[in-house]
Amino acid sequence: MKKRIILWMAFTVIAHSAAAQYEIKLREDQLPNSAAAQYETKLREDLYVSKLSDTVYVVTHYFPWESNSLVVKASAQEVVLIDTPYDTSATALMLDWVLSQFGPVRITAINTGFHVDNLGGNQYLREKGIDIYGADKTCELIDERGFQTQQQIISWLTPAQERFIKVYEGMVFTKPNKIFSLEEGIFLRIGDLDFEVFFPGESHSPDNVVVYISACDLLFGGCMVKTLGAKNLGFTGDANMSQWPVALKVVQQRYPQAKTVIPHHGMWGDMSLVQHTIDLLIN
Ligand SMILES: [Zn+2]
């Protein structure tokens, strides 16, 4: 295991020798019994990238709350983003990193819900001409609750957190431009990979979808799945508390083969994260 980590670090240093130098450090929140140490590349004080494989990278943004999105290398020419960091500047930095790693690639994005942690980077992505897939219901909720969501976030911040307040106040909620029916979901073949965007029913929000990448046995559970360390469900102001565990059982039945499950907040793991979330909901 150690050997693999050293090799990867050497590769990273070489890969960046011509471009920006990035610091690499051990992730602090990894599980004590995890199989391999998880390193992360620091893009900025609040923005990190963890490499899960040659295909999948988790981008973690602390703004100030911790939030995960995914960069998926679908082929030599194609990259898929699943959700975005919270804001424009972190999203821009992430895209710079993508280009520094993979060269010129076509980028496509998917939103898994209407909250800021799902799509705060949309405005920047659309300015760059990047197509964003999102559900019809997500667009509706941006119209109906976007402003309310923005005010809510600001209310959670203290005056000492002024730099965050400024960004959230100036945020422009931007809708996805490739719309699919929430109920039907969508199946996307991009590069060499298949992405199944699936709605299992209402959960943490009325529009949260999961994304399954079959070639990687990987499920992006997003905000409906909590990390194993989570002792509560976090913000539930938009949640359907009675349907949420039902939706998670649908996910369990549909993807029993999933080996990696990525929650929106905190450390990833396996399908036990889905069961842990069900336990939090029914106890
Ligand atoms: Zn969330």
C-alpha cells in the first residue's frame, strides 16, 4: 500500500513540474481502519482534491462547511463534474486544476439538487460554455426557493465570517441548461463511461438525485447520504423526512454492487453509509 502512495506522489510532482506546484497532504478525516491512506492535493486553503483512482477525484470545498463534488475523467478528451464547489472562485480553481492535469478536455456537468452545495459553481460553468444537466424540478426549486436558501445560509454565518457572507450575498443562482424529467432521470454515455442519474424519491430535498458510474462501481449519493461519522442529519428544512428512508432503501436495492459511496459532506466509504443514514432517520 505504501509503495502505491509513494508512486502516486512522485507522479503528481512530475505532472506539476511544468505548471503550478500543489502541496499534497494526508486527509485528516479518514476512517481509522481504511485500507489505504488517503492523500489530498491542496488547491487553496479551503479547496482540496483527493484521488480515488485514475478516473475519479473528490473535490472538497470548505466554505465554511465541508462539501464534496466529483471530477470524473470519462476518457482522454472528456471530463464530467458531478456538482460543484460552493462558489465561482473555487470552481474556477478546480477547472484550472482539471486542465493542468488532463490537458484540453470537453467538460460536462451534472447537478444533483438545487442547494448551493450542488450548484454554486453553475454561473461560472455556463460562462465557460459548459453544459449542465439538471432535473426540471431543480429548476423549479431554484425559482421558488433560491432566494430563501441564500438568506438561510447567510443567517447561519456570524459577523466574523464576513468573507463568506459577501460571496453568498453576491451569488447568482444559475439553472442547469440540459433539463431532464426528475421522475425519469437520465442515462448519459460520456467518453468511455455510463452515468445513471437516478431519482429514488424525495429525501434530503424534493429533487436530490444520485449518480451511479457502473464502470467504477461508484455511487455519488450526494446530500441524501451521510458520512459514517455523522451523528445527525444536518439541515432538513427542505427534507421529506418520511420518504427519505424509503428513498434510501430504493437506492440499496438498485445498487447493491456499489463499492464506493460518496456522501456530499464528509468522508466516503461503502454502502454502509446508506444504512447508517437510514439508521439516523428511523431512530
Ligand atoms: Zn448538502
